[in-house]
Amino acid sequence: MKRISILAAVAALWLPAMAGPEWVPEVERLMDAGEFKQAERLMQRLPKAERRDRAVTIDSLNTIMSRIRKDFNMTPEQGRALICERMPEVRAEQIDAWKASRKLEVMTIDGTEWWFRKSVRNLWLLADELQAEHDASKAADYADRRASLIEAMATPADANQVRDKRRVTVKFTLDVDADAVPAGETVKAWMPFPYENLRQSDIKFLGGNHVATFSQGSKHHTVYMEAKAVAGRATHFEYRFAYTVGERHIAQQDLLAMVEPYDTTSAVYREFTSQQLPHIITDEATRRMALDIVGDETNPVLQACKIYEWISRRLPWAGAREYSTIRCIPRYVMENGHGDCGQVALLYISLCRSIGIPARWESGWWIYPGEVNWHDWAETYFEGVGWVPTDQSYGRGAVDTPINSYYASGIDLYRMASNEAVGDRLDPPKTFIRSETVDFQPGEVEWRGGNLYYDKWHSHLEVESIEKP
């Protein structure tokens, strides 16, 4: 495969500043330059009427700067000390090289260098000279996962090629810290809920501790509840649900036999090959990058596979910054040469769309026993076949194993999908900036005084049972 320079490919990328008042682009320019104090002063000096009318915009911009400060909270001295605990012989020149290659993520804010809070942990995932230790620790995980996939694919498939179905029962809880909201105020909580698709069905709400409202028309499927805050006591939300889910995989040779030329006039094709700013980009620079990856290949199944393989081989997983602090996530991945599951999903979707392959987002929770966590993936549309799951993140680290090729056009049963798109509105509408502006997994909380960030509450998804129906 032709070697592609990520930094060169992204150099021409540019996204316009956030729409809004004329002062917003200047604030964002200052934020991008790390001049937070100047950005704050600019907003403080706005006319009183403008500050009143644009209060939510100002709150959002200030909140993003606050989140960046939370993410970049490690001093260089602290970071070097952590590296030296595992590499006592490390030299200053080596650290500088890691910073220059973005394997150590740093930012200068108001003239002071700060390290990303996960940067030292990430170093052991990203630096070539440290990879052996990480790869050895993952070998057992891949063996277990492969065994479960082989077992699932040996079972009969239904008409949608879904196999090995299980009935899953889940309890979701969210607790807001005591006194995070003044007593008597209403706490509003949005929490995840599965939706019907080819792999998920028979969804049942089994009850909760407050009146529940289900989202309507949003691509983020939620349960909404309200409760009054009580002094000295955490505000507790809880509900249970059940759904049936199965494994789905279509082998590449079968896709090649079924695929047809795209109907470029169809609504599906037009919607899912379009640009969706700021995190799905199909501009000329992205298109050139995708064409460099696929080369002379013209079959969309093989083109999508080449993009999938390119991401698997070149963009390792690393702990992510808060998505709300990143202007354009695919650009961020290309500039830094790594990304978490959702970040590479958005890059995969962008690259596919830019050359006329419909692709879309899906996310929710990975519910494998003992490893319950948030997860994001994609789906790719092939004419004559329909939507095919693609988990470009789970193939990484297992590039030359069957796991990698499986996830190019398949997905295991251990999923609870609740999101069909990124950055959609919540229902009922949320007033203040979300804690997560792109995805939706742990929930969202606010009261009339503003958004409550993750440090004011915590949520938990408990898989009570996974049983064969």
C-alpha cells in the first residue's frame, strides 16, 4: 500500500468558525492559539445586552476552555517523573521527540506548557519502542474474543443474517452528588436506551424510580427523568430494560457477490455521502486522502476494506480528549496519528463518504462480561446488500488475525446500541452545552443554573443477565 503522510494530507483541511455573532470566530482563534485569558477578557468586555442575549454561547465557550484545562492538567515535571518510573534511563531528547511526533500530547495555555492527563499512559500505546509490552498483554483478549466469534458464526442465521441471539437485561443508574444542585431545584437527566435495528429487537422498559419519558425524533435514544434535589443527599435515577440482540457478519466474498452499482439518486445515498460538519468531512483534502488509500480499486466493498485496513494498521488506539474540546475530530486523528474508537469511526465515515461510499455512525455500550464500557463503531452501505456493521477500532492490534477481517463487515452480539448519529439534539431539548457534544453514553444532567459536568455525577450500566432466548 502506498505510504501516505497524515500531516501532509491534513494540511489543507480547514473548517469555518462556529456560526454565531461576529466576535465568536475571534474567540475561537484565541482558544486555538491557547490564549484563553485573552478570549475570556474579550467576552467579558462585550456590551451588557450582548452578554445577556448570548449567555448560552458565552457559557459554552467558557465551558470548553474549562474542559481543556481539566484535560491538560499535568505539568511537564509531573509527566517526566511518571515516565521515569518505567524508563529511568529516558533522555530529554527522547521526550522532545515524542512531543514533536505527538505521541506525547501537550498544549501551551497562556504561555505555560501542560501535558494531556492521559499522555503518559498513551505513550506506552503509541511509541514504537514500547509496543511489545502492550501487545503481549492483549494476546489473551484476542484469543477469547475470537473463540466467541467462531461460536456465534456456527449458529444458524435469520433472514437478516443475525445469529446467536441473546436476551439481555440491564439496570442503568445515575447519581448526582449531594448538594451539586441547591435543595428544591429540579434535576434533569437524559440516559441511554436501545433502539430497534437489524440486530436489536423486542425492547422492553421494565420500570424506573421516576416518571420516564422516551425521546422522540432524536438520533440519541434516551430515557428522560426529573427529580427534586434534597439537601445533603445524592439525587438518584434508576431504570431497567431488556432487549434481544445478536451477532451479524457478512463475509467479504458474499458482499462481493451481492453488491450492485449505487443508485446515486436515492435518499440513502445522498444523505450518507454528504458532509456533516464539524465531525464528518468530505472536502477535497479528505477525498484525496481516501483516493490515495484505495488506489486503483473501484469496487466499493474492496475500497471500504482498504480504508478499514489503513486505519487498523496506521492509527493505534489511545485514550481520548473530551470530544467537546475538539474542533474537528477526523482532522484531530489525522494530525495526531491516533484515536479512540469514536475518533477513528468518524475518520472512517468521512473517508468513505468522500469517495461516494455511504457510511454512518452507531454507538452505545460494549457489554462483554467483565468488560462493560462505552463503545462507538460504524455501518457501511452497499447497494444490493444494505447496511453492514463495521467496527474499525476492534480490528486494531489484531491486524493479521481473523478478528481484524471479521470486524470489517461484522459485529459481535455484545452491544447495546443507543445512538444512530453524532451531535443530534436531545429530546426533550437541553438548554446548556452537553457534557458530551458528539456522542451519548453515560448520560447528560442539568438544572436551571447550567449543565452538570461529569465531576458532579456518575452513572453505571449493569448487565444483569445475558441469556439465550
